[in-house]
Amino acid sequence: MIKISLMKLTTPLFIMAIVLFLVTGIQSQDLQISQGNKTKTFKAGHLIRVDLPVKDSLECKKCQKHSVVGRLISYENQMLSLRVRFEGEPIIRNKKDIGTKGNVYKEKMEAEWPMIEIPSTSILGITKQGTKKWKPLNDGDMLGATFVSVGTFFMLAAWAAEEEANQDALLGSGITMASIGLVMVAVFNRKTYEIENPLNTKIKHKPWTIK
């Protein structure tokens, strides 16, 4: 009877220990950042953009950053593992940004995307780029741009309208649609989380810290 009781007690504890181990292992793959009481989690398997410093751009405030877009594999021991989908780096001459060089890897050939490891001390910013597929623009940006384009068309059409009533109607509709589009772009604009880093000279708001 004692052996049976011990087995009944041990089995649930053993299962619970396995579950806790698996959960801990899964959570360790995600990337978490914090800003005071705020916490943001980037899930393993999602696509993110990581902004990195460019050695030659330290004295060029208007130069672009070295950016890498890829699928987040894990974040462990202060190292970010990323499978690269796109990489872009500015070409700088005489402290001026004169272009961009980069590599784009085919979406349907993810197995061939190169794997890289990025130390947390090199990260300047992180931006979510999609869950399963890379989306350079989010839906809000595209829809907002459409409203702005249509609104602009209406405003141009107002100048060609012969009757004043038509002009007022077209102009009013154009201004309204363009305004809605601009608001949508502003509200749904994809946020870049700027990371606390001595090399991050372009921070406009309070920086985030990688956990």
C-alpha cells in the first residue's frame, strides 16, 4: 500500500517538473525588453528588424543604420539568434550616406537563410516585422496611404470641376479622406523600440532595456 501511495504521489510531481522545465525552456527563447513597468515580448518564430551600429557612421547623424530582418530563433546568454531574411547596410563616404548595399534571401527558401548571432550590446533598436511572413509595411500604413492617394485625387479633381457646388463637394471629400489617411499612418505606424546603448545617439524617447 505504501508503494502504491508513493507512486501516485510521485507521478504527478514528475509530470509537473517536466511541464515546468518545458515552459521555462520555451520562455527562454523569447526576447523581452522593458521600460520601467512596461514589458514587451518578441516571440521566437516571429520576424523582427534589428538595428545595428555602423562603424563609419558614428560621426554622421543623418546616416542610416545597419539593419537586419529575420526570424527570431532564440535569445539566450545575451546573444540573439536570428535567421536572416534581409540585410541592409549604408554606404558611407566622407561622412555622407551615398547609398545602401544589402542581401535579400528568397522567402520560399527559408532553410537557406543564414543564421547569425548578435550580442545584446550591439542592438540599437528592435521592430516587429511580421509573424509568419515579412511585412515591410503593415496594413495600417498601406490603407492610410490609399486614403491619402484617393483624397489627393479628389482635391485635384476639384480644380477641374466646372460648377462651384461640385468643387466644394470634391474638395471637402478630398480633404477628409486625406486627413483620415494621415491619421491612420500615424496611429498604425510600426513602432521601433530604441534600446539603451552608448552608441545609440538618435534616441528621441526613453530607451528600452533588454532583459
